[in-house]
Amino acid sequence: MPIVYNEQNRSFHLSTLDTSYVLQIVRDGYLAHRYWGKRIKRFRDSNTLLHVHRPLSPNPDPNDGSFSLDELPQEYPGFGRSDLRTPAYQIEQVNGSTTSDLRYVSHCIVKGKPTLEKLPAVYIESDDEAETLEITLKDELLEFYVILSYTVIVPWNAIARSVRFINRSNENIRLLRAASMSVDFGDADYDLLHLSGAWAKERTMVTRLLFQGNQSVDSRRGASSPHHNPFIALMRKGADESKGEVYGFNLVYSGNFLANVEVDPYDTARVSIGINPFDFAWLLEPGEGFQSPEAIMVFSADGLGGMSRIYHRLYRSRLCRGKFRDEIRPILVNNWEATYFDFNVEKLEQIATKGRELGMELFVLDDGWFGKRNDDKSSLGDWFVNRDKLPNGLQDLVERVNKQNMQFGLWFEPEMVSVDSELYRTHPDWCIHVQGRSRTTSRSQLILDFSRTEVCEAIVGQLSRILQSAPITYVKWDMNRHMTEVGSAGLPAERQRETAHRYILGLYSVMEKLTSVFPDILFESCSSGGGRFDPGILFYMPQTWTSDNSDAISRLKIQYGTSIVYPLSTMGAHISDVPNHQVGRVTPLETRGHVAFAGVFGYELDLTKFTDAEQQLVKEQVQFYKEVRELVLHGDLYRLLNPFEGNETAWMIVSEDRSEALVFFYRVLAEPNPGFRTLHLQGLDSDTEYTIDGGEQVYGGDELMYNGLRVPFNLNGDFRSKLWRLRKIK
């Protein structure tokens, strides 16, 4: 059984294939965390809880000076009843008190995994895949209930946690903090890993030593943001890519979040992740409830790579949904960097025609096709065709593209409105704003108030009309600014601090409606590139434009960092022009291809400008990716050389049955008189023999992993790469 309750010691033992998680009811109904790590057969309390009187530790039991919640490893701690560390939740009564006291009331264990109301979450396809523990806690004084949910997703070695708050009292209660999970570790001998950055340099790996006090990453921008991803990991000292204990925490949410680690004076570490309590409050009237987002917790004894592969397998198959979860994705060409806003039907048709000649399958029309949009200063919200550019309408262009045997895709930015737009002139109160304050713009645009039902319905209606007007098979969904003057004309004063979360709930409802009504459209999310690359969005859209920075060398770090949590099947990766439009770098077309192969592949440039030699290489790239894209999108990733640590990068992708693999090596700058480089491969079958690149020489998987594969010495020049294809001998 995945979840076992031991009545004798009042413990709950949660087990996946390889891990165990144990919690226990102690004393007068307090819930304590007891163990999380490698799977154990049975919990018998070998590492006994100790209660020691410490000076300045408050004691909830006046008859026992040794017991304090300030030292108890708790599962979901509050504040004000002797625990002075960071709480997981906090409430406010009408009398102003913020003290609460939760105690165990009951629990139930059910097969399967319940869905979360109005929120994305990991799902299951059979009740045999998971089991869920729900523990009900209660504050007796307030008739306030908290239900902790733990779903053991057995085959994927993951635990999903979330929390539901219910006010059953006769007065209002205000929720001030609502973390989705909290874990108290018995020591702090870890490094903290997080993924930080900014526009064009998203998900940079940052590792730092835990220290006494609080350390956190968060977003207050109204989106998960490019600055910090809603993910952290604790890495045991000595852990690296392939060995050592790693604990991962990822929030299935796209808005403001906080991931926090507090180390106390006795070197214990408390980890929590959830909605950011900054500028957040939620009013619970009598009988009302609040559901937190879901947090996915992963333990790996096989280093960072082991943790990543757990996340990858889970998200590929039980987070992403729809027909494109398992299907191959079309190779596309996007016109953005080819034309920007300056295009006409003839130019677009030329690019699509050349794309088909080179073997591509999808043409995507990016920004500028709607309203009076000739730059980024107008027309967002006016989702009707720009007849100056497309005089015969969208249907005419789609027919021209389809005649080339190419599918057609379209760019939208549905969450935004330009100040210079018909929508804004008609409904100036439909944006996020504060009455009486001037409205801060970014890219001359404001954010539509998706906390309001009428706004959501209007946008769904506009987009639906466009998507029904022609055979559109792909949508790029962009979002290019963050929240300021956070307020809603649709909410009363006492609920204004609910605006940011209600916006995200509205966004999810819009995405759910559109993706459900148009199940045959492949939706790709974008937020100035990878500014909202999170599990919440992936629940609705199976891939995300990884970064607006398409420079191949920059992408080594961006794609490597993204892969710490997210699978290659979710990463849009395109070949773009040189000199690169973001950094001005000139990189060989071959290298650009080798980088873009490690994701959902496409092109973003003017195909008509290729030389004959470049066209031939592109044909070969397209044909090669068609042969291997099933492997790329569904294989296991092994990272071999870290670009954040040196001049070289390497990774490899291995098929599930280990019969095939791709190995990638990249060198940024050439060095004089260099040494020799050997790659020790991973993930192969040690009992299987492989050929490389179709050659006659045969190598054992054991030799390739333990003795290694030699990198050619003659990779002369900067920005060079090498790709090997391994296939099992039949």
C-alpha cells in the first residue's frame, strides 16, 4: 500500500517506488514531520524526537518545560502558539488577532488523486497510479479547518501537496498566508539551488550555502517571472549531477510565489513554497473555502540528474495534456525575426513556400496582423484582421500557406490591452488599475483584468472568432508585461488584495475554455520568451518559448538551466539569424542546429536569404530532426558538462528502452594547444552494443559509460559543436 497508517504510533508512512515520507501525530494532536528520503520498509521511530528545555523557548504546555513548538519538526506550522519560526499559514480574525492553533481531527486515505478546484495540477489516468492522504486539522476556538492533501504518485516517485482552508465559524476570517507545503529538516547541511535571471537570460543556475536566517526566492510581479522560477532544491553536501541526495520543490502556479528556507539557531531547515504572502489576503466569509496551488516534491538519491528525470517523466505524461502530449510536434518557421512588423501577404507566402521546400511543416505569423498594429504601441485587444497588411483577410493567407502543404499558426497576446486601441477606448476600466492613480505602461500596454468574468468572456469570444475563421493549427500565446497599480474595479475594498490571485484564476479559466474548445490546436505559451515557464501554464499548453534570446551560445545556459525541472518536450528551440538579433554573435549554422535540436525545433529567420549551401544544410537538419524527434521529445536527458562551470557543455538523450541515444558536445571558445576531452556517457544499457553514426565500429554501453567517448581534437574555431547518434545493434 502506498499509504499506511499505524494506529499504534499514529504515524503515516507514504511510499513511492523508491522513496518514503513519514509524518506523525504527536502529543495533543500536533502533526510532526519524521522522515523523507530513500524508501524504508517500516517506520519504527529509530530517530526519536527529543524535547529539551532551551532558554527563551516558549512552552504551550505549562506542565512540560521541555516541549516547545519552536523546536518540533512540523508538517504545517502556524504562528503565535510557541513556534516563532516562519509559519506556513496565517489568518486574521475580525478582532485583529493573528494567532491560531491547529490540531489533528481526522484523516482519510483514498485511491487516486482528487482534482483541484479551478487550479492546474498533476493528474492520473488510473486510480492505481496514486493514493491520497487527507488530514483534517482544526482550530477549536475559531471553527477554522485546514485539510492537508498528500498524493503519492507511485510510478513517478513524486508527492503532490496542497492545502484547503475552510471557515465554518460565524464570522469572517482573513487568510494572510497560505503555503502549499512545509517541511522541517533535521539539519541544514545543504546547498540551496534556484533558477534566477532576467529577460534573455532566464533560469540561470544559482547555488549557495544555507545560512542561519531566511533565504528565499519569489515573485511580486503578477507572474512567476523570468527573475525567479517557482522552484528550489536542497542539495546535500557533496551531491552533484549524478550522485547524492537532492530534494526538489516546484509550485504548479503562474503568479506571485514565495519559496523560503529558514535555518534556525540549532541548524534545522524549514522549507516552504506557495503563493507569495506579500500584498496577498483572501477574505473567507462563513462557509467559504480557499484552495492553495499544488506543490510537487521530489527526492532523488541519484543527484540533480535523478531529480530532473523524475520531474521530466512526470510532467511529460501527467502534467501536459491533450493530443500533443504524446504526438510529435511540427517543425515550424516563424516570421518574427524575418520581418518584424513590416510584412505583406506576398512576403509571408514566400517564406512559407521556402519552408515547405526545405521540409518544414508549419508557418507561424507572429505579431502585427491585427487592428492597426505597425509597432508595439497600439491595437492589443483589437483581435480583428489588419486589412492594410492582409487585404483579403486571414482566410486568404491561410489558404495560400495551406496550398504549400504547410500548416498555419498565429500569434496572440490575449491578456493585454494597448492604450491606443478600440477596446481600451470602449472599456478603460477593464484593465488592472487603482482608481485615481495614473496607469503605468510597459510597451505602451496595460493588463486586462482577468479577475472579472466579463473581461474573460470578451477575450474568449474574440479569440474564438479568429480561430474559427480559418484552419489554424498552432497558437503562440504571449504575455509581455508585469503588474503595477494592482487593483480591480470589480472587487470591493476588502477584497483588493485578492486581485493578483483572482487574475491567475481567470487566466486559467480562459486557457481551459480555449484549449478545450480547440483541442486540435497546438498552443505554445510565451512571456517575453521564458518569463512564465512554470508547471501551471504547462497544464494548458504543452510547450513554452524558452527565451527571446535565440543565440545558440546563450541558449546553452538557458536550456541547460530550464532542464533542471522541465523536459525538452516543453522547450521551444529555434534556429535564428546571424548576427544574432539579441547579442550580435555569429555562430555556425551547424552549431545553431545542434543547440535547437534539444527541444521543440523550428526556425525564426528569413528562409529566402539562405545560400544554396545553407539550404542544403537546413534540409539535412530538418530531415535529421524528423528522424529523431520522437527520441528528443520522449527520451531521458542526462547532463554531462555544465555550461555554468566552464567553456564546454554536453548532454545526451536516451530512449526509454535504451536502444538509441543522441550525444551533444559544445565548445564556446577555441583554446590554443588544448588538452583532450572525454565524455563519460550515461543512461545506456551496459549489456548492449551500439554503433555510432551508422559506422561499422561497435562499442559496448559499459565501455561508452566507463571508458568514455573521445571528443574530436580538430574542432577548430569558436562556437563549435559535435553530435553523435548511437543505435543498438539488432
